[in-house]
Amino acid sequence: MSRTTVRRGRGAAAVAAVLAIALSGSVLGPAAARAAPDVLPSDAVPVPPGVSVLLVEGASGQHLLARDAERRRPVASTIKLVTALVAAEALPSGTRIVPGPEVRDVGGASAGLRPGVAWEADDLLAALLLRSGNDAAVAIATAVAGSEDAFVARMEERLRGLGIEADLATASGLDVGDALSAAELAVVGRALLAEPRLAGTAARREVVTADGLVLENRNRLLTRLDGATGLKTGFTSAAGWTLVASAERAGRVLLAVVLGAGDDEERLRLAAALLEAGFDGSERAPTATALTVRTGRGDVVLRADAGPVTVAAGERPRAAWPVPIDPDVPPASVAILAADVEAGRADVVVADGRRGGAGGAGLGSAAASGAYAALRAAGAAGLLG
């Protein structure tokens, strides 16, 4: 933990503008007000025109590299990640499902379901996630909600629980109305990774069902990338080739989304390049810091810790402490900066256990523009320890 001391002085410099103090004790300039860029350099992974990509930190969801990641577009069978989330909540392991006539003549990829032939719930989830069976999606929807339309309503409710408002069309992703952004799919992917039953299934190269049927995983990234753990492929003519991919190395999980790739090879190449760039070019770094404010009544120690944040390899996160700091009403939070831009915020706690209050100054673009001049004055007055 780094520690910086500010002496409360009588001069105007002691109460001027915004003071941005690095965890290492150095000082930042007015660039701190910029909108957060990607953690990785823009040319880390060349992205073809028309393709949307996103790389996120699995633990936090922090965006590491994004291209057209906020635009909604058809996502094809990657929507089955939402189907799986709803299904796993409704169908405990050991549940047996008997598909009806609804599984006849379902278009696209099939797991070979037949009316009247029972499946274990876990095998049906494998048929959904590994084989991308549209018949499995319809069978699950009917078993859980009575109809696909009713099940889609549950999918939309599940998305709302993740902070996503969207109108979907199917449980399979066959419709152009099954549209999400890469950023939204990353949220869904992280939710699935948090469910061991589903994450474990998506990571398997094949599953042998209770009836001896071998379900091979269509996600070829599992055999091509060190540490690959899933998650879901998709294709329709409207969506192009899509992929939500995850990998884990040394306990760190990254997730990549590729939408609108030209073919299977392109989506695999892009997903692998994103994940490799993330592991090689970024790292998790601690943010714990402390500030000592010296007053006539004695020292007041303020602490802030946002937990680890992801930064470019070799970069050090920085804490932006505002000035003036009233030790009786300290700021509620401070910005954690990486490459001089905000990567997160940390709650402020006084050493005696009190939490920072809303009365503290915040880090805003208007204040930051005048910070450096005031900071130089503060330093000349001997106010920085």
C-alpha cells in the first residue's frame, strides 16, 4: 500500500482544484478527465471492417479492447447462452425431459432429438451448448415454459436481471430479432461462467449422453488455444459467424466476443488473437492506497481500495485524491486511474472505520483542467509530503 501525506495549510494553494496522486507518490496531469480508452493499444488486434469484437476481464467485466462493441446486431446461436441460463435454473440435474412434436422439422443445427425419446437435463444442455441443437433449444423452451414464446419472455426477464433490456424472438437464435451487442453478450458470457454446471459443460470437447450418444463440441477454439474454456459458437446468414470465447491462465479468466466474422476461421483467429493479446499485454494490479491529512488535531488517515484493476502490462494504477480534503467529511470515493484515465472507483474509509461521505469533492473534467497550476503552487508551499 502506498502512502501520501497532505498538510492542511493556511494558503490558498492548500485548498485549490483537484490533486491527483499516484500510488507511487507521483503526480498526474489534467489528462485524468479523458474518457477511458481500451487497456490494450488500438492496433493490438487488427479487426476487419464490419466485425464487432470485445475483450473483457472475466473477474470484473472491465473492457480491455473494443471495436463496435455497443451496436446491437443478430448474434445467431450465441443467444443459446441465455437459453442455458434460464434452463439451468428451471431444470435441476437428474430431470428427464420427453420432447414432443415441437422438435420435428426444426431448422438449422440439430442434436437429433425425437418426439417421445427422453433426455436427461444435463445431456440436453450439452446438446444445446456443444452441438448447438436448435431442436434442443425448442425442447428446453417447451419443457420449461410450455411454449417457445413463453420461454423467450423468461429469457428477456433473465437479461433484465443482468441490466439488459432486449426483445428476443427465439430460444435458438435463428431469427434476426435475436440481437444483442458484443458488450451485452460479454455480460451474458460472464453470467454463464459464474454457473459451474454450465461453464463445465461448455468447456468439454465432447459429452457422452446417458444413452451413449457422443456430442462433440463445435467450438474448435478448445483445441487451438491454450487454456480455452468455451463458450458458444453461432452462425446465420444475417449474423455471420459469431463466437463468445473464454480462456483461463494462471487463475485469470478473459472473455472475447466476435460478431459478424466472414467465416469460421476468421472468428477463431480473432477470438484467439484477442485472448492472447489480453494475457500477454495486460495484467491485474492492486489499487490499495492511503492518504494522511495532517491537521492541528492530529493526523487523519484515509484509505481506498478498489481491488485489482486491469492495466497494460507494466502500467501502475493511480489514485486521484481531491483537494481540498475535509477530514471530517472526506470524499465518498476516489478515481482509480490507469494510463491517466479512470479505470474504476474506490470507496474511501477513514482509519477509525468511518466511510467517506457525499460532501467530499469529486474528480470532474472542469476541475481537472485547472489542477496542474494549483498543484505546482501546493508543491511550492511544501504541502505535499
